[in-house]
Amino acid sequence: MAEKSMLRCNTSIHPCPAPQTEVAESVPPVVHIVDDERVICQMVTRLLESVHLTVKAATSAQEFWASFVPKQTGCLLLDVRMPVMGGLELQAKLLQEGVLTPVIILSGHSDVPTAVRAMRQGAFHFLEKPFNSQQLLDLVQEAIRVNATRQLQQARRAAACAQLAVLSEREREILDLLVTGRRTKEIATLLDLSTKTVETHRAHIMLKMNVKSVVALAHLVWLSHCPDCPVPVRAGMY
């Protein structure tokens, strides 16, 4: 039986474990629901708040943009059919703006082309109305975890890049050779430098990077190149 033709009743609703990440927990994640039907916004808001999630509801894309903070952890629930700008158009705009917040598309009029377009634009999930309450809660919690992990990885990458940026051109050249396993004498020969000069540069690199081993240096370089955490493709999206 559906509640207002949208939420299927579920008497055993329970929150998933709170996302465990290293992202600062002082700012709670925010779930944005964008649907032109106010009653749906209210029902979804009540459902999500029942498991202590912070929710911001909007009945239009314009209203959504007024309160949206791109770098805040959370996820987006977007209805497909809305006046002026629908959910897929809003999703495309978010993608164009470089927003990586996971998007869950909601649709009461599902068709394959719409679902395919949503997934090609990077939707986290395509959910047909009416949907099961617990299913929505599970999806939202998973999307928040993915978003938090992605933000943490981006922060680590930015920190690593900033740390490496303090090296001189010569130091970076030597660093790149060190992390490939080259020995001091090999580096000296390759760069036409004395062994003592290479050792001096190596000591400066270790000091600037605040590490004590080449393994730690290699990890730092890896972090600086580490790609963003991909959104997992889920089975049974259609």
C-alpha cells in the first residue's frame, strides 16, 4: 500500500549506521529534496528526519540553488518532471558546474530513455515512485557515505599537491626518480650531478615533506595523483 502514491509503508524502518569517515563531523550531511509537489517534499522530509538526517526541501530548481552548498556532504533527490527546469536538466547543470554530490533521480513516469540519460549523467540511482521507505533510506545513507569518502579523498589529494608544490624543480626531478626506485648514484649519473649534491637534495626533500623514508615519499606522490572516488554502479537500477 502506498502513502500518497509515493512511499510504500514499512513498519520496520531503521537507520543505517552513520557514515564513518574522517570528514569533519561538526557539520552534518544535508539531504536536498527537489520536487514541485509540496506534499511529496513534506513526506520525504519527515521520513529522512525520522532517522535524524538534516533535510532541505525545495519545490523548484531556483529555490534549491538559493540554499545549496556544493562542498557540503550529503546527497540530492531530484524529481524528473518539474516546471521550468526538470530534475535531469538540474542534474546536467550540477555536472556542468563540477558538483560531485550524488544525485538520486525520482520519477513517477519512468521510461528507459529517461533512466539511461540520468545514469549517463552520473546519477547515483534512478528510483521509481512509489518506492519503499527503507529502500530510500538505504540509498540516501549509501550516497552520503560515497560523498563523504569522495570529499575526503579530494582533500587528501589537495593536501598532497600543496605539500609537493613547495619543492624546487630540481628537487621534484630527484623525487620522481627516487620513488621509481633509483639509487643515489643512478640519479647522479642521470642528472649529471655529484653524489653529494643528490644526497643533499634528498635530505632537503625529506625535511620539506616531513617524511623519513622513500616509501612515505612514494605514498605522498600517489596521493597527489589519486583519482576521485568513483560512484559505484549499482545493480537493479531499472
